[in-house]
Amino acid sequence: MSKITKWIYPTTIDEALILLSENDTEIIAGGTHIATQKHKSPIKMVDITRIPLNYIKKEKNSLRIGSTTTITEIIESPLCLEVGKGILTKACQLIADTPLRNKITLGGNIARKIPWVGLPVVLLVLDAEIMVIEKGKEEKRISARNFFEMKKLQRGKLIKEVIFPINSALFTRYEKFCLTKADYAWLTLAFSSNIELGIIKDVKFAVSRITNIQRITSVEEALIGKKVNTIDTQQLINLLRANLSIVADFRSSKEYRTTILEVFLKRFINEMKEETT
Ligand SMILES: Cc1cc2nc3c(=O)[nH]c(=O)nc-3n(C[C@H](O)[C@H](O)[C@H](O)COP(=O)(O)OP(=O)(O)OC[C@H]3O[C@@H](n4cnc5c(N)ncnc54)[C@H](O)[C@@H]3O)c2cc1C
């Protein structure tokens, strides 16, 4: 983290937005990612952790979590267990280690679409919404799908909070595959489905790390309207192979990654059958 000329602690959102409208500023929250980045030109750090954006608030059918809420605070909140039958809590428990979880924030985890992070796939399968603000503009409510399809969150924009729907009827699963718990993920994936009288009414399946952060719509489309006990898992695996462009890296081959993904999908489908029929 080089060439920092100033470290500023705004205490209100308005103050932060004014600072962020200048070209040479950058947001810092938990600091666990930005500390690893090199800046080419001098930069002023706008530390947002003193703005009151650290909260977890329950509304009628949703939970609003402020962007500087840490991963540990999410894990420790009983309210967060109500989101997608505990999928948010589970995903947070699998992030890094305790000292890091005490620093990493919700906003910092999703802002830069870092491929190994855990929460984007969770936001995608829960249909969460992200509130983004910038100087002189109205607050924007962006669906997780649109947010993660966007190229980049532009400079000057601040994630204020994430709105998670509370839907206790969902079947949900989350997995992070890695060598040790504190290792960067080799694969993260999340699944949610809504089943009525044994028929899948809605389903979302999202994957990251081995691809861009994305929903796998070919698999979702093949599942919607199906009776749970008649799902052909091999057909889903064929669809995965045909429609997903998986990248290899020094850690593992494309074939290895594809196989892990297939194993998890099979497991999710089998568990869904067991739980819902
Ligand atoms: C060794 C190690 C292992 C890790 N393992 C995992 C893991 O298994 N799973 C996982 O999910 N994560 C993991 N992480 C964390 C992850 O890589 C990022 O470091 C973390 O999510 C960043 O969060 P932060 O709050 O520290 O953000 P910062 O480092 O403070 O910021 C990250 C970026 O987001 C921007 N930003 C931050 N907050 C906002 C906001 N509110 N609005 C707009 N932009 C914002 C910043 O400008 C910066 O560009 C690991 C990190 C380390 C160091």
C-alpha cells in the first residue's frame, strides 16, 4: 500500500461522499484487501469505519446490514440466522480466520468482485439488494444479479448496506472448497430453491472462483417446474459441462475443478430430495 498522502476519517456519509468525489481518494473499510494493493499515484485513504454504517436491522421481511459490519458481527448475530435458513452465517463462518473475520466488512467483501470471496454467491442466490450512494445522486437499489454483472463499482460510489430478504421457506446450501479453512477458496458455490408440493417453483445456483461470479441459468432453467423426486442429476451435470467456462490455475486443472463442482451439485440435489420429499 504505497504513496498514501493522507488518511481521513469521515464521520458522516455526506462527508465521505464529498471526499470520494475527488479523484485521488480511495475507500478503506477492513483494509484486508486494499493493504495488498499497490497504487501507482499518490492516494488519500477515506476510512469509512467511523461512519455509522455498522448495523444489523430487522424489518418486516428483510434484514438490512450496514456495509462496515464485520464478518464476526454477522456470525454472532442471531438475526442473521434468519436469512436463507442460516446460509449467510455459514458462509461467513467459512471466511478466513478469526483475526481476519474481525476486520473484513460486508461492503469490502463484495465491492471489488474478488473471485475467491464467499459472500457474492450468497447474495446472488438470496436475491439480495445492494444500496449504493454517490455525491449529488439518489440512492440506488441494485439487485445482486445486476451488481455482479456490472464491470466495476465506479470511483466515488459507496456501498451503504445490503438488504437480505428473509424467506424461511427456502432450501439453501453453501460450500467453499479449499485446502485449509484459512486458505483462499478454490471454489465457492451457493444454491437456493423454493419448493411447493414437491415441485420446484424457484431455484438459484451461483458459482465463483473457477468462473466469474455468476448464476448458472442453464441449470436453474432445467430445474424450474420439475418434481423434486424426478430430477435427473446427470442431465444437470451435462448442462454444467456444456455451459460453464471453467478456468484452470496453478492450484488445480479444469477437469479437477469441474469434478468438484459436479460433486457439490449432486450433493445439493440429493440433500434437497431428502429434505423436501
Ligand atoms: C489470507 C486471507 C484469506 C482470505 N480468505 C477469504 C475467504 O476465504 N473468503 C472470503 O470471503 N474472503 C477472504 N479474505 C478476504 C478478502 O480477500 C478481502 O480481503 C476482504 O473481503 C476485503 O474486505 P475489507 O473490508 O477488508 O475491504 P478493504 O480491503 O478495506 O477494501 C476492499 C476494496 O473494497 C472497496 N470498499 C470497501 N468497502 C466499500 C464500500 N462500503 N463501498 C464501496 N467500496 C468499498 C475498497 O475501496 C477496496 O477497493 C481473505 C483475506 C486474506 C488476507
